[in-house]
Amino acid sequence: MTSPLQRKLKISGPTVITANRLADGAVVWLANDGRWAETLTRANVVTTSEEALRLLDIAHGDEREAVGAYPAAVALAKDGTPQPATLREKIRSSGPTIAFQATA
Amino acid sequence: MYIHDEFDRTFLKERVAEFRDQVARRLSGELTEEEFKMLRLMNGVYLQLHAYMLRVCIPYGTLASKQLRALARVARRYDKGYGHFTTRQNIQFNWIKLAELPDAMAELAEVGIHGIQTSGNCIRNTTTDAFAGAAPDEIEDPRLYAEVIRQWSTLHPEFTYLPRKFKIAISAATHDRAAIRVHDVGLRLHKKDGRTGFEVMVGGGLGRTPYIGQTIREFLPKEDLLTYLEAILRTYNLGGRRDNIYKARIKILVHDLGAEAFGKLVEEEWAKIKDGALKLDEAGLAAIRAHFHTPDLPALPEKPAVLADALKDPAFARWHAQSVTAHKVPGHAIVTLSLKPVGGPPGDCTADQMDAIADLADAYSHGEVRVAHEQNLVFPHVRQQDLPALWGKLEALGVATPNVGLVTDIISCPGLDYCALANTRSIPIAQQITERFADPERIADIGLLHVNISGCINACGHHHVGHIGILGVEKKDQEFFQITLGGKGNAKARLGELIGPAIPETEVVDVVERLVDTYLSLRTGPGETFIAAVERLGVEPFKDSAYAPR
């Protein structure tokens, strides 16, 4: 029987940990060196729930740098580079799909 | 406009200093995110997809030119050079850094504006008619009462932690231009037996469970406004659900109890407090009225020669037909500035535009600008003889698109391009529609048509009350959109009817065009508007055309 205290995180493929940087809200990803990176390509990609939980613990323990950390599924390019797997994450990664100051 | 006194100025300065300290403590790690989140929200600071968003309150949608210039400065110095006007007469800045927020707020406080109570489960900015004080069909300027409510509700200790947010709107005109029936409380100022008072509606709202507000009191004497609101809020605060965020708005309580039973509870509470300290008297109202600077407009000739000449120009005539509204003082006009250019995000305004609009407000509208809930701006007091010159300047600024009230005057939420809650994008749909319907003659022929778009069920784009409503839903990471027809947010408010299954993003503009073409083919004549045709025919013929095999 599973203890109610045991945390669960189910992932079904390559996953990264993402958050918003505290100082300016910019989108960041947890990198291999344990720091927050500004590009998804530098993110630490994990494939098991245990690894994802471990990274999430690191992220949640670092609320002075980044907030609201969560696991996000990614797709891997042929060279193994992570790409956003959903429209939401594409927009977070690349910015709004509309031009700024269109009324100028 | 309302002129703040020393009390307001001191309060705002102290509030900025307090927030500056809170930000410093958060950045140093002294405050956790959990501790800080509530504090930032109480100052209108959200964390969205890409950055912090600051929502700035524009009380009852009235801006002095110097306040608009301050918004421009904030957009330029602390954001990316633009802001987004919302359906609640506020403005949002999408790219502000946390560390710079106190400085931005300090600049706004210098001109008496702020983000307090633009978020959180409290009483939000009371909205009203963007034409208030200028419209010929109003019985009294409703902003006086909106200001009374602002003073009462700001930091109200009992109502700072309500079950959910609370929105009040007031209309004092025959035509409801404030969508009062889809607010938690809607107030309609009217006269009865020579006295002024309010029809009080409660439980309206959109979101995932939309309801039209129901009248619980046909006539409330104006001096009882605050005591009655206090009774409503207290009844809601005690009875509203706190166990389920989706069932916590007052509309759910009113629906569950029934409007009559809810009204009875309010009346019982009111009986205890109606003659208390909150009862308004004429001296108190006069003191607040004295803080409003209202221009003394002389009556001038109607349709002066310069205007009559300009109306011979079809382009000017098209703009005049859509953007110029009658004023209560002869020889004057109300001018709506369209923030819906072809291909542009609805409601966006650049810092340069804000500065230029502020200059034009000084030159042509007694330094006053309004924010309309349709996400446009308004010059409330323009001399008719100045309209041709003003039009040229507004055109040069890109805010004279002749589409006010037409199919491209779209209300749209920010959608997934900015919002952390959204399921789909909204703005690109709006842009595509404005591009498809770019021809000004075509949209003038189509006539009055409100298209409202929301990127999720929270309905910030008011899709339920659009003549055509468009709601984004996500299916397996693909954007789909539900279409509703027949909604309206005016005095005869009605929720739109869903016409069928959601359609892919790529088909939305085609479907909107088919709905419009169906209307054009079935209308009795140009005098029958889209919404009138839907009401006469029902949604079936529109549904058939929207889903016809291609």
C-alpha cells in the first residue's frame, strides 16, 4: 500500500523542469549544472519519475532564483536537443506569437 | 475627473513604500513565495507566462491626460513600450520586472493611480459608462457613486478576504454601456416619483457558470447605496462557498438560494444597518462631487459648417458615423478612439500613442480620456467644429479605424500569448477577423455586430455576451473554438447559445464569415441588425451555414 506521504509524479517521456525567474518573471529551465538557464536547449532532460522528482526538489528549494517550478514534457530533436512539446511551452519558450506594438 | 486630496496622495505613497519593502524582502529571501504572492496580488501584480503583469486600476475608466502620460512613461521605462486596456476599464503592463515594480508604482502614485484591489478576493474597480457625464441619455453622472463606492471599498477590512473577487458596475443611462447585468452587482440609476435611486441586480457574471444578474430591489434611494451594498457583501461573505473556487462567486449563492431568498437575507441584514454611519447625506455627496472637475461647456451650434463640409468626404463620414456620439451639450460630441486597427491586438496602445492621445485630449477634450469596457478610448467632450481636425490627427495615430461597434471592434482577452490560465490564443483570431473584414464599406454595410473572444472558460473576453462569441478550448494540444450566437451584454442582456461542436483554429474566420453572409442573405434589410436577425430567426439557419459540408 502506498503511503499518503509518498509523492507521485508520472512522466511519460523526456521531461524538463521549468519555472519563472523571481527577479523578472522570465521563463527559465533547470540545467545540468543545477542552475537556471534562459534557453530550453540547455535544460537537463530526464526520463524517469524519480529523476524528475529529484530535480523538482532542487527547484522548489531554490525559490530565491525561480518560482512556480513544474515538470514539462519535451520532444527531442534528432541531435537530442529538447524542443517544447506543447503550444503553451512553445509560447513560453519563444514568446508571444503576435508582433508587439502592432498599433504603432 | 476626480481630483485626489492629500489623504489619497499620502495613502498611495505609503502603500508604495510598503510594497517596496515587501519586494526587497522577497528578493532577499526573507519572504517565501507563498508569503509574498498574496501581497503582490493585492497590488495588482500577477506572474504570467513570460513575466510579471501589473494591472493598473483606472477608477470608473476616467483618466486625466497627465495620468495617461504617466502610463506611457511606465510602458516606456519599465515595459516594452505598450499597454493593454481591459474590459474592466483597467490597463495591464505585460513585461515588468519585479525589482522595478516599486519604481513604476511610485510614478503612477504621483498622479493618483495604482494597482490596489485589481486582484485578489476583494471589491474590484467599480466600472461605469465610458460616456458618463457626457451622454444625453443619462439622468446623473454615475461616477459620483462609483467614487463613493471606491472610497468605501478601498481596504474595507470586512471585505478584503471575500470567498471570491467582487465586481460592481453602474449605469445611469437609458442605454446600458457598462454591461451591468453581467456583474456581481449591477446598479441602474433611475428616477421614481421624483427621487433618484438604484435598481439593484445581483448574481450576474460570466466565466464557467454564466448568469444574468437578477433584480433584488427595484428602487433603492441613493442615500442607502452603501448600507445596502454592505448588506449584500455581508450576506455573500457569510454564505458564499469557500470550499470550491469554481463555486465561490456570489452568482452561485444567488442561484442556489434563489434571488428572492437571497434578497430577503439582504433586506434582513440591511434593516439592522440602514440608518447607520454609512447612510449617505447630501453634504457628504456634495463634498465628493466637489472633487470632480467637470468642464463648463457652452452650448454651440449643432453641425457647424466645417463639420457639414467634412461630412462630404466619405472617409470622414464613415468615421463620424461609427466613432462620434451625441453629447448632452449642443455643439459637442463624444468621440471613441478605436484601439482595434486591422491586424492589431485589440486594446493595445503604445507609449507613443498614449502620449499623443494625452496631448490631443488636452487640445480637444478638456484633458480627459475615458477607457471603454469594449477596450477602446473615449474623448468625452469634443466641440463638433473640431471633429475634422481631430479626425486627421487620430488617423495619423492609427486610432481612427471606422469600426466602432462593427464586426472588427472585437473584445478579446490576452489569451495564451500572455495569460497563464488560457487554453488557447485569442489575439491571433481577432487579428485574422480584422484582416478578413478590413474593407470599411463592407463592415459598415454589415452594421452593428459584437464579436467577443475568450481564450478559456474564465471568459475575460466576455464571449457569452458577444453577438458572436468565440471560446477557445484545447484538445490534445490543438486549439479549437466553440461558437455561440445571440449573446448581448446590454440592458436586455442574454447569454449566447452554443451552435455546435468546437471547430479548429484554421476554420474560425471562415465560419465567422459564413455567419455574417447568412445574416446578410436573411436580414429583412439594412435596418435589421445581426442580433435582431438571430433573435427573429433563431440559431438554426446560422448553425446550418456554419457547419455545412465544404
